[in-house]
Amino acid sequence: MRSTDVLRYLGAVWSSPLTLIGALVALATWSRPVDRVGPTVIFSPRPGSWFDRWMENGHWAGFCIADVVILRGPWTTHAQVRAHELRHVDQCHVFGVLTIPAWLVGVVVSAAREWRAIYLSHPFERDARRAAGEEVDRK
């Protein structure tokens, strides 16, 4: 086992309380597992389900809660979207149980930086877009 694998699994332990919440969200929304990347399980909501429609209406390709990634059907194999969400998993591995407070600090930083684009200027989002090869400084 490589040292990066060991760190990934230690991060998974550190963020496991959030992973439990993510697993409960996946179960509550009848999402089904479609892939696995190390300790991370990628789920997809059942096509046409209320959750699938909710994600579509919110224009969400996916989201992550620690080691649970939920991607809408068409996005489950999209390399850039997967890379983006897996970067959020890495962030959860670093911040662990402190991810939510760290995310809230990021909201404050983002609001101070650019009020109208809090999501786009959030440090976690900028980092994930950079890791996925996406444009970071969109206006």
C-alpha cells in the first residue's frame, strides 16, 4: 500500500462522522452505488426520482458529503465532474469533522471577496475547479 493510500484511508477515518451523514442521505434518497474510488462510494439517484429532479432543477451535477459522492446519472462518468467532487472528498479528508466549520469560514471569506458570487469564489470551490481543470476565475 502506497503512502498516499494510507493517508487517504486515515482521512476517511477522520471524516467518518460526515461519511455516515452522507450514507444516510444516499439511503434516504434511494440513490444507488455506481462506483468506488478507494474508500469513496459514488452514488446516483434513481432516474426520474424526486431527488434526481431536485438536483436537475438546482442545476447540480453532484455533491459530496465526505466519502459519499452523489452524481446525477449523466454525470457519473464525466471525468471533470468526478475530479471536482473527488477533490471535495480530499478536502473532507483534510478537515475531517471540522469540514462544516471550515466551509462556513469559506462562506465568510467568499462574501467578503465577492458578495454576488459567494459559491464561485468559495475557497473550496475554487480549489475543486482548479483540481478538475476547470476555469477558476469566472465572472
